[in-house]
Amino acid sequence: QAVIAYEPVYVAEEGAVVLRLAEESMEKLAALDEDALLRVAEELAAAEEFEVEEWDPRDVQDLVLELAELARLAESQGQAMFVWMHPLLT
């Protein structure tokens, strides 16, 4: 679905994809305060994918907070953010 919604920067044969994060998404992530980010992390930690992988909710919080800080840094420097995605092997 991500490949359809965003024009990929890179697509590898084994399925890995690099996408440029939409500027609007980066700006929204950068603008969220800590309380909002913690609510996002809580919802994300409750998602099936994170529960199946048994992620510790504190690790999800740390990830979300780090991504927001990276978004703020990228925005302040006029840079873009990229997402690397790789299909899970089951």
C-alpha cells in the first residue's frame, strides 16, 4: 500500500523499499507535543504487529519520541526523512 501511495526512491528485488516521508507527515510528527506523542506510542504499541512481536511499550514510546526529534531536526535543517521498509519473513 505504501508503494502505491508514495513514489518509492528505491525498490530492491527482495522487497525492501525506501520511501520519502511526506513533508506533511514529517511536519505533523515534529509539531506533536510529548503528551500527544505518548498517546501515539500507546496506540501503536497496542497494534497487532507490535503485540505479536512482543514489543515493550516503553520501547515503542522511545521509538516514537526519537522519530519526532528526528523530524524536528530534519525540519529545522530543511531536510527530508526517508522510511526503509522490508517485508517480514514468516
